[in-house]
Amino acid sequence: MSAKECDYSLYLVTDSTPAILGDKDLVSVVKSAVEGGVTIVQYRDKTSETADLVRIAKEFHEVTKAAGVPLLINDRVDVALAAGVEGVHVGQDDLDLETARKLLGPDAIIGVTANSEDEALKAAKNGADYLGIGTVFATPTKENTKSIIGTAGVQQILNSLASAGHDVKTVCIGGINASNAQRVLYQTTSPKKKLDGIAVVSAIMASSYPAAAASDLQKLIANPPPFA
Ligand code: TZP
Ligand code: MG
């Protein structure tokens, strides 16, 4: 399976802040999460210096590569290139998708944050491999988010992507954990399109048992929700 055809079902976004990571070792948490069943990892770090970002990205990559799990870098195309990882995730205020694609090439995985139908349609049209849709629920992990769109907002975005004929992959993010993951998947699904996965930060990064947290989430995702 090429990196492009990757499994988005359980998408881990890392967080190195003490409020979430506690005194755990960052690379060990990622290793445990991958062992527990995370299928794709995004290294998100808003504070480290560039040289540290590249060094940590390379450490992550040793772990993810061995497991066949793609590694993406948040915001920083230069760091992705320097570390030789599989791709990037860019927000609406980051380097634009077209430039990121030019720099990284056709085989790179490029994801874009989408908060609205317009943002989603534009990113899909411009060749994003996947969209990170959100914020679904309010979360202390990222307080300065734009609007909270709920599961209904995610479903509306999925519907308009399907109506426009886009088969872009989709995950959603924001406040998702083991107690609501199945509901999120169920409530966002429409006859036209369903999410390819869920993205979490604190549900895994803040856990004292990241491998168990990941495998519990993976079981919930893999089993049909009991709502239907
Ligand atoms: N983008 C939208 S919400 C969010 C990001 C990076 C943080 C999600 O964190 P958590 O802990 O999974 O709610
Ligand atoms: Mg960003």
C-alpha cells in the first residue's frame, strides 16, 4: 500500500505541552500509540525551534516507518522535507496547498484543515489528499479555534463534498474520545459519504496508557456503532 492509500481510521495528532503530555516521554508515547493501533501520525509542535522539530520528526519517523504508518508534519513543509517524512498538514493560514504540493511533489500526503463547506470544497478541488474537518466539539487542547461545528456541521460538509463529486478522504477533530467516537462516526454519516477516520490529541497523548487508549479507540471505530 502506498502512503497515498493510507488508512485514516485512527489519526493521532501529537502534543508536547506539559498540560497534555505530563511527564511522559514524547517519542515513547508515539511508539505506544502506534503499537496500540494508530494508523497515521501528525507531529504538531508550535513551540520548538526548527532544528529540534527536524530532530524530533526524525525520531518519530524511525518509529512510524517501522510500523508502516505515515508521518505528517503540522504547518511546516520545510521540516517535512528536511526529515523526509510522508507529508504535511496545513491550516487555512499556513503555506497554501498548491505551493506545498509543488515543494513536496505528487507522492506526498497533504491534508488541509476545513471549518466550512467553502474551505472543504476549495481544498478538495485543489488536490488535498484529505481534510481535517473541525472543530467538532469545544476542546481545551486548542482554544483559539474558529467555530464549533458539531456533528451536524461535519455531516453538511461531507454532503457537499459528495454532491460536488469529490472523493477526498476525511477525518474530523476536536473533543473526540472513547466516549463519543462511535456517536461522531454515526451522526456524521450520510448515504452520500462517511468519514474515513477520527483524529485525536488528548484522548491518546494525555493517557497514562497510550497503547491501550489507541487500541480501545481502534476497537470502537472498527465495530459498527450500536445506535443504528
Ligand atoms: N484542531 C482542531 S481541534 C484540535 C486541533 C488540532 C485539537 C483537538 O484536540 P483533542 O484533545 O483531541 O480535543
Ligand atoms: Mg497550522
